[in-house]
Amino acid sequence: MIFKESILRVLDNSGAKRVLCIRVLRGNPAHGVGFPGARCVTTIKYAVPKKFRTKKKNLRKGEIHKVLLISSRRTRMRKVGHRVGGIGNYVIMLRRENPILPFANRLRGPIFRGVRTDVYSKITMMAANLI
């Protein structure tokens, strides 16, 4: 579960390393809780240093972006009775002009099956494997 003020790790190669959740957009609106597949508004807390940054990876500390929650540490119960949990709270940075496309072109780990929808088909193709 992701709440406001949660620190999240970035799973792609966009240049950001850690982000802080400002607001959960698609989750439980009554409690402001996000699960894998939810979108959040975040601010970048740690990014790649300037000397290692390329023109495409121009994300800087303090910028506000939308992200897609890919994995959470909290275990979830599937309909068949299995409990599935991730290693950590991971997100993928989304583009500003088209928020269903990822900012980067590579992922560094697995994603939850709950994220696998028609809307996020590009992210599903980039994933190494699904949990």
C-alpha cells in the first residue's frame, strides 16, 4: 500500500532514483491508498548526478511527475488464494505529454500482473517478467 509521503524507488532508466508520493490518483479515494496499477503524483528526491545525465534523461531533483505503481512490499491476495508480495515499492516514470507511455526505454526488474492491461501494453512489453 502506498500512502501520501511514501518514498518510492524508480525501476526504469529515466534518471530518477527515488521519489516522494504527493498524491495517489487511482487507488482507494476514501483512504488515499495506492496498490500496483495505481497512478501517483510524485516529486523527485534523488536523481542521477549532472555529469552522468544525457539529454534524454534530463530529470532533476524537485520536479513533479506522474508515476505508475508497479510493485509494492505489501502482500496482496489473488482470487485463486495465493499471496503475492514484492521486494519493495517500485514505480515507473510516465511522460508529461502522454501519461500512458513510460519516460524511459528499459526496466530493471519484474512487475505485478495487475499492471498488465491494454492501456499499459508498452510497459508490459518492456518488462522482463511478471510476478
